Amino acid sequence: MSFLRSGTALCIAMGLAACAGIVPSGTQRSAPPASRPSTTAPAARPVPATPGVTLPAGPSSPNAATARDLGVVPGPAIASLPFAPAQTQLALQAFRISCSSLVRRTDQSGLTRPVDWQEACTAAAGWQDGDAATFFDRYFETVQVGDGAAFATGYFEPEILGSRTRQPGYDTPIYRRPPDLVDVDLGLFSDELKGKKIRGKVQGVAFVPFDDRAGIEAGALAGRGLEIAWAANPVEFFFLQVQGSGRLRLPDGSILRIGYDSQNGRDYTGIGKLMKDRGLLGPGQTSMQGIMDYLRSHPDEGKAIMNENKSFVFFRVIDGAGPLGALGVPVTGHASVAADPKFVPLGAPVLLSLDRAEPNGVWIAQDTGGAIKGANRFDTFWGAGDQARAIAGGMSARGSALLLLPKGSYARLMQNNGASPPQP
């Protein structure tokens, strides 16, 4: 999320994921709130839909680690696909602001080159938003990666009560990245470890894991001046960490946005699945809202459960437009999606056709997430506010996905593979 931000979207593992949302830029002044931000709104009732049919998968390489290795097949003509005008306009706007990165970024999926995006990006700069569907039809073609079977969750930008200084009622520290947290690229030490990274700290002459959540909660970082703010409620802050960024409503009513700065290098554990497996959540309680209700009503047990997720997120204050996704540009509610960059070019449009109507349409892959891994795995971003929380908190949808690549991309891929491209 922007991370989740810078590319770490964390996930509760029960259909919850992480990243950030879009709100007016900067810290803003407003009248003191009449009430606290809503954190108990129920998950939105799903709107059922008929998912699109997937195509037969093409040949793939053993142990495929990228979209190119997994294989792609041509999809239907874009003109034959449904496009909701309002949502497609948002997608065009999101694509436009991604172009500065698209035309110079190395595509980890192996599907495109920076130059492939230049024509569409040049056109997008002056294209009228009201004719967005025509834009995508003119400059893109569809492909399916692997079997095309998609799974989508949702994330949003939460708002919780916070304070820049510690005071009564604000006791949960929000830390910036500690200076002794070290990232190590293992590929620098061995060719067999290329692409693998770890995070920890130096202790004497040894490199050791960084403190886990329980250690940090117990005060491992206290007294070092790392606090950028203080949260009023530890459960709400835990879920803000899951989302990867959010807004703090300060005591005077102003808003401070914070975004992902790093993570302690420990593995993420989805507490939703953990709680379900232990029989702590009944039917209808496996949404974010249901999990939060349980943790609030069982504070001691809840603290222990949260500490079983050893991952801990560090934040920074966000000034200007945001929240920022992994592309380094602001993510847009109802238009930005987190994906695995090894299977979706960051900045590329994605067409989702799922068994839930709300996420169906064109999205732009502008973010990544620690729990968003593999082909056709997506995390849809819904913005900020009660409606965004209600939709994202219970989002879990399955169906099909198509990538929209610059026209000619599929033929070039087939030629490079020494094959003749089949017709869609």
C-alpha cells in the first residue's frame, strides 16, 4: 500500500488485505468532530453477480514465477466487454497518473517493455475522461494469465483517533522506522539467492531478527524518540497497520495522514484465519468488523492474539497527495488495485468479472501487498470513510480476470517465444 505502501500490503487472511486510500492532500484543519470515527459499521451486504468465464490456459513453464513463464492467452475484444462509465473514467484518471512510472519502469512480469506503454500514455494525457471506454478499446488488447481464475479482497484508508503527543487516552505509540532496522539483499552474496531479501538488525557481530510485535508492544523501542504520534485504541491501530496507511483524527479535529515506512521483517500471520480455526468466530463474524468486535470484547486475549502476528509496521507522516501506492503515485478509490508485480505489470489496467458486483470493472494495478501473491490475486482499494470500510472489510469475490496490455504485446511475446500467435 502504498505499502503496504512501498509494497507491503498486509492481509488478515480472511478476505482482508492491506494498503491505503485517497483523501484531500496534507494535514487539514476542521471543526472538532461531533463524534469519534466510525469503526463498528457492519460489512456491506454483497451484491451478487455472474462472473466471467475463464479461457483454457495456455502452456506454461515448470515452477513458473512470472506471468510470462506461467503463460498468457489472448482474450476477447475490449469492445465486447462491459464497461461502467463512471468507474472506467476513474480508471483512466488513475492510468494517466501512472504513466510517468510506466514508461520507465522495468516490468517484473516479463510481459511488457517501457516503450510499449508510450503511445497509450501520450494519448491518455489529452483524452477526455467521458470517453474512457473508447480509450481502452483503442489502445489495449486483453490477455489472460494462467487459468485466469481471480480472487479479490478489499482495502481502504482507515481513520482512527490519534494525537501527536502522548496524553490521557492516547497511549499506543505509532513508530517511525528505527535507524537500526537493516535491509539485506541476499542476492549480493549468492547468485542462488537473487531476488531474496531479509530485514533485521546488527547485534554485536551478528545479524539477528528485529524485535517482533510482542517485543515492541512490551517497550523494545520505548525511549528512543521514534514516536510520530499516539493512537487512542490498540485494536484500531492494529487494523490500521493491516491496511498499511491511514488518517489520524487529532484532538483538535484536524487530520494527519500517515503512510507505510517499513516493516520489522517478521512474517505476517492473518489473525482472522487463526481465530476461525480456534472456533472464536461464528458464522458471519469472519469480516474485519467481526474480528474487531471480538478483540474489543476480550482485551487480554485479544492482545495475545494480535501479538501472534509478529509483523509490525512503521509509519511516516504523509504530506501532499496520497496515500501512495507501490508505483509512488496516489491510489484512487474504486480504481486502484494491488497485485503481484511478477504477474501484473504495475500500472497496467485489469478487468475483473467476479461473483460480487461491486469490484467488477477496470482497475489499475498501482499497489502491491505482502499477502497479495500469485497470478490473478487482487486487492481492490475503496478509499476512505464508512462506505469504504463497509465494502472493503467484507470483500471476498471470485471469478475471472483479464489484463489489458498495449496492442501488439501478445504478438510480440509469441514471436519472442518462437510461436505463431493464435487468434482470440
